[in-house]
Amino acid sequence: MSQLALLGGPKTKTKAFPVWPQFDDAERTALTNVLESRLWWRTPGSRTLAFEQAFAIFHGANHAIAVTGTSVVPGTCLERSLILRELATSSWRVETRQVPPNT
């Protein structure tokens, strides 16, 4: 095994990392549209639902939930599992309806 670069061995990465984040005018326009809409969260009319659906399809999943950061994930998972358990053991009838997006 060769010597670690830290200890004087050869570097394995010789090129600089690419500039980040990478984006184009389409992404700049989409971001501006979201910012100007003032619908930054998971609200009717936001782009979050469309993103979640596209993300799920891309990954071959039935559902996806967008979160604001990784620290939100454990609470979201716990909350979701408690809600599902309650629905599964409840005698209540649950009705859902689609809310049309604001246009």
C-alpha cells in the first residue's frame, strides 16, 4: 500500500473541485419565482408538491416529503409513523380531498 498523502505520499486528487453550486438561467428564474411568490413552505400553490412528486418518480418511490434540513427528518419520520399508527388503530373514518393549486 502506498503512503498517505498526509504523510508525504502522492495526492489522489489533482484537480480542483468544480465551482458550487452549479446553476443556469432556468434555475435562477425558478428560484426568483418562488422567492417572489412568498410561498416558501409546503402550502397550496407552492412548487413543493410538484418537486416532491418529481423527486419520488425520479427515485422510483411512491412518495417523497421535502424538508427544510436534515435536523427535521427524525421528527418528520416519528410524526408520520405516529399518525399512521393512529389511523390504523382508529375507528374514525378519514376523508381526504385534493386542494387545487392557487393560480
